[in-house]
Amino acid sequence: MSIIYKIWKKKFKNKNGEVQEKFYACKKTKRTLTTEEVCQQIAEASSLTEGDVMSALLGLSMVTKRGLTMGYSVNLEGIGTIGLSVTSPAMDSPKDISKVRVRANRITFRPDKSLKAILKSLRFSIEQPPPKGYVSRKR
């Protein structure tokens, strides 16, 4: 199975202030698996019930949140490491950076090597236009 992509056009100003147009490939997400679907698939592939898996995922969420608030990173083997990134305004002296000025600005994710390895095996195909006369039901 291949990853479907579309072509996106983006306009921007270059260094000289001239408007330029460039084209990029953009992945089309077919859909997002829900937590319930993930639980069903894990239950089918293991001896756990869907309830057991849901309980474990809720526990994972709780432990991850608690770990991040304590300044920890959370490593999930085969998936990756979840952590925090902090920032502050630029100051002239280290003494000027107080805890009031430091803030968390994002949750970070570093994929596990085994997860990253799938990137080498992916295949891609461009999204085909709909047939003539096709009317989308999306609203």
C-alpha cells in the first residue's frame, strides 16, 4: 500500500520582496485511527481484552502527563521519547533569566530508530482526480 499525496501551491515573498509560487507534495491523511480502534487491533493481536488495553492506554496517558510535569522524558520502546522543550526571552546575562521568564513551549517527540526505519520502505502515489460528474458529499 502506498502513501497518497497531493500537490500544494504556496505563494511567498523572496528576499527581494517579489511574490513567488512554489509547489510541494503534501500527504493526504486517509483517516485517523481512534483510541477504540487501536484498542480493538491490539486486543486482536494479543491475549488482552479491549478493556485491558484501554486501561493501559489511560494509565500511559496519566503517567506521561505526570512525568512531564516532573521534568522527565518518557521513553516508549519501539515508539519513541516524549519530552518538553522550554524557552525564555534572550537576555544579556544569565542572572536576568528568572523562573518567571522560562516557559514550556512545546511537547517534543523523538521517534525510536525502529519506528523511523519504516520511512525507508514507504511508497508514494499521487492522488487521482475524481471522475467526471462526481459530486463530493463532504460539507
